[in-house]
Amino acid sequence: MNDLKPKPMGIRPPRQPRTGVTSTGARKAGSKSERSRAREFALQALYQTLVAKNSVEDIDLFTRDLAGFSKADSVHFDALLHGCTEQADALDALFQPLLDRPMSEISPVEHAILWIGAYELRFCLDVPWRVVLNECVELAKEFGGTDGHKYVNGVLNGLAPVLREAETNADRGKPRA
């Protein structure tokens, strides 16, 4: 019964590290790069375009005012937000053949992540294809449904050889470390 004593004021539990991973396997905020943060903000913005149908300009202004945006790569955020919304139909057409269900049944979070992944695979050639997949899986772990990260991984893993054939062939031929 002594375990139920009130703790003295002023004593705090030990600080949790800001880096590493959470219990769900997602990276903690202190471990994220500026580009990873840009993808997170782009995901939130793209979600608003899919669900609320707000204008991209309004969403852009709103997102830039969110806490922590200053730590994100704003150029990459711009490329993702404006590129994905301008290329939405073309991006959907790229991954739609790889879906096992109608587009209307894909959650808006996974849909936005697939846009980000397809856009980066198609237009951001400075980002290695495995990094694109990993970043999108991380987004799905943090923001998506229970097994959303598996679905995102499967679709983008199928799309990568189509958009980055030489890179994926060269990379898959190497033994993994």
C-alpha cells in the first residue's frame, strides 16, 4: 500500500530522449532531417486538399504558420505541395495499376503519401529510390492506419522499378549490408 503515496512536488520523471524511435517504430522529432519534416508538412497539406478541398494557396499559407515549419526544408515542401497537386491525375495514373482496390477506398493519408512517393520517384532524382520508400513508410507508420505502411511500401516498391529502372536494377543487384 505504500506505493500509493503521493510523489513530492518538484520531482519529475526522467527526460525521454528526443532522438531514436517511438514505440510504434516511427522516428522521434529530434532524429528528423529538414526534408523529412518537409514531407510531414506536405502530407498534412495534401491531406487538406484531398479531404477539405481547400485551395492550395490557402493551405500553403496555413501550413507555413504551423509550429516547427521553420525546421523544414521549405523548397522541398513547395516542390511536394505544388508538384503533387499539379500532377495529381498523372501521379494517380502511375500507381493506380498497382492498387488492389478502387482509389476511392484508399485512405486520404495513404493517398497523400503515395502522391509524395510517386512525385519524388518521378521528379526528385537527387533522392535515392530506397530513401523515397523509407521516408514514405515512416510517414505511413506515424500518420497512417495500422498496416498502412505495408500497403504504401508494396505500392511504391512496385512503382520504383517503373520510374527508376536503372537505379533499382543496379541497387537490387548488390548484396545488402
